[in-house]
Amino acid sequence: MTDLAFAPMRKGPPKLSDAVDRIAPHHGAHEMRDPFDIGDTLSTLSQTGEPVTVYGLGRDLAMARIERVDPDARRFVLDLAGGATLPTGRAVFVASLGGNAKIQFELDADAAVGDGQAHLAELPFPAACLVLNRRAEERLDIPLGMDYGARFSMLGKVFEMPLCDFSRGGVGLRATPDQARELYVGKKLESVQLDLGPTLRITADLEVRLLRPFRTFLLGQQVQVGCRISNIEMQMRQSLERAVSKARRR
């Protein structure tokens, strides 16, 4: 279950212009079946208010948000926007997960339970979800035993986070829920010091593109912070490219 201390800024009601296309079969999405992972992802969508596009048969389309999630009962409540209603029969639900990532699942909309209000519908967790995570650049995992991290200042506070992965175009950070409370998708992080091993430090401006809570055995609740490099000097970009090439050879 997502830690309540991590509360990202919630988006407003979705509009038809927020609709997300379905994942095509040839896009190479992978399948997620673990109920914990599914509940965690639905909880993230609920916290952020990310638009959910609901496709029925034919050209039927409705926009919604996930109002709340009950991970113990494995059910969630969908908040339909603009007076929309759920299509009848099998429906496809699609949402963005930040950046180029998407989630898609199918449910029998006829199984929805009314929540006392016309725009709310309660549904069971899907048995499986398709997850598409396309990145402009291949991300490389941090070498074992190497010290890779990020350090930056924001609102008078200093933040230090370890790196999960890196590429020519961005980095993945690991934040605590308290640290993640200060972040949101689209947040600009200026003059971030990136330590890529013991001898290389570069400075770059980053833009937050993904916030995803997860849990580890040793550290408990953590938040993956996916960042795109938005500004970097040419000399430092060349140093980053050399570090990426060196990591690939490993």
C-alpha cells in the first residue's frame, strides 16, 4: 500500500483532450500480474489524479479518475468526468504513468457497483495489466559497489538521493516518501550534482517525469523519481556519454 506521507499534487478533472491512446499489440508492453504491484500503481494514479481513458465497444469513450483504492479488498472507485457513464460490457482502461509509460487493463464494466453517486463506480482490480515503458534512451543500472548519487538544493533545503539508473538523456533517483513530498511531475531541479562513480561529477538541470512509489525489503517504502536532463553544458554532456559507454562495456 502506498505510504500516505507521499502525497503528490493531484490533477484537476480530466477532459476529452487528455485521452490516452490504447497500447498497440506491436508496442512490446510487458504484463503485470502481482496484485500488490497492481494496487500500488492504481494508488499512484489515485494520488496524482492522472486521467483514465475508458474505451467501450466501437467509438465509445469516457474520461475518469481513480477516486480511491482499497488494496485489502482489491477494489477501486472510478470517478467519471463530465456526466459520463461507464460503457456496457467489456471496457479497456488506459492511463499514463509519467513520461512515456502507460498502463492498460480490461474489466467487465457490467460488474461495476454503484457508490451512491451517479459519477462513481466501484470495480475489482484487474487480474493483469499491460505496462508500456518506452524511454528515449536506454537506461543503465548502477554498477554493483559503485557510489552513484544526486545532490541539489530546493527551497533552502539540501536533498541527497542515490541513483537507480542513468542514460544520456536522464537519471532515475530513489527518494524517501518525505523527500518525494517536495516533488511533482514537471518540477524543474536546477544545478543538480550527479556523482557517477568515484571520479566523475557532472552538473545538470533535471525535470521530474515520473514518480512511482515502491517497497524494498531493507528500506521499506521508497519512491522512484525519473528525471529527464533538460540542460547540461557540452563538456559535461561529453563526460556523461563517456560514462554511459563505459557502463555499457561492463
